[in-house]
Amino acid sequence: GEFRRGRRMAPPIALLLGLQWLLAGASSVRHAMASPSIRRIQARSRAPMQRVRCEQDTETLTKWKGAAAISGLTSEVETKIDVNEIAKLLPHRYPFALVDKVIEFEAGKRAVGVKSITMNEPQFTGHFPGQPIMPGVMQIEALAQLAGVVFLQMDGAQPGQTFFFAGVDGVKWKKPVVPGDTLVMEVEVLGWKPKFGIGKASGKGYVDGKLAIDVKEMTFALAK
């Protein structure tokens, strides 16, 4: 009879022991979760991170314009003289052809031209390693070539004719011109003597609307 009673009592005892073990484990988990370090981790990992992510996404979408919109900023800029026509007017060739296109032109008076600055240009190998900057003298040369586009279409000159610098006065550099910049240049004829083949012009260059170079006067002489 005791043996049978023992068998009937065994399951309740095992059940009680199992419940005690589960309760002890749950208590340990609650104790661990209640610790200050766990609470700090929980506090850091909740909603604020999601709000920050949403704010960042909204800010990115507000600033993002896309290639089409950015490209469209110059949609109203018309090319008056392209690079192929410039090559017929100027004797300069790579790596010293420094006018990519002319976007405004008044015969015998003035012109606006563009020079895109790229890292592929050989002068940046040595000017300067680790800090490429378009040499100031090349900026003046680019302005001179743009002036040549005007002068070589005037009476007393011929397209493709060689012309030389005779003087430069009042040069001021305002900011560095570096690869990735677009140098927008403007020259204005100050004087032209067709009999002697001597011309004078002023010039300015801008990057992102800011003045980069200002030349008060450049003097040119046609090769005879």
C-alpha cells in the first residue's frame, strides 16, 4: 500500500519542483531586466532613434534635387560658338586650348566663355600634388584666348592667326580655381588698332557666381 501511495505522490512532487524552478528562473530574469544597465539600453533603443531617422529622411528629401533639375539650371544658356568653331578661330591646341565654348557674343565688343576645369589636365600633376589649383597665369591665358575669339573676327585680323601677349596690368586673384569648377569668363574690348594689329581688353572670371580673377587690361599684338 505504501508503494502505491508513493507512486501516486510522485507526480505532484515533480510538478511542484518544476514550478519552483520556473518561478526561480522568471525571478532571475525580472531581476536582470530591472538592473540600471538594462534600463539604460532599453531607453536608448526605443522611439527616439526612429524619430531621428524620419527627420533625417525628410531633410534629405527636402534638399535632394536630382540630376534633371540641376542640369536644367543651365537650360536657358545657349552656345553661340562651340568648341569646333573655336578651333577654327584660335591656333591653340591641347593641352593649351582653354575655351570650351562661347555663350554670349557681341562682334567687336565682348564675349562670355566657359572653361570647365578637370583633374585630367596635365598642369595638376605638379600644381600642386595633393592640392590641385589652376595656375593664375593659365587663368589669364584663358581670358586672353576668349579675347582672341573676338579680335580674330575683326577687321585687320584673320581666323587662326597667331597673337601674342604684349602686356597685362591690374591683375587680382580673388579665389582659387580647382578641378570640378566651371570658370565663366567675360572679356570686353577696350581698343583695337587694325593697322598695327594691337588690341586691348579687360577680363573677369567667375566660379559659382563669385569673382575669381579680375584683369584690368590685357594688350595683344598680332604676329605679322
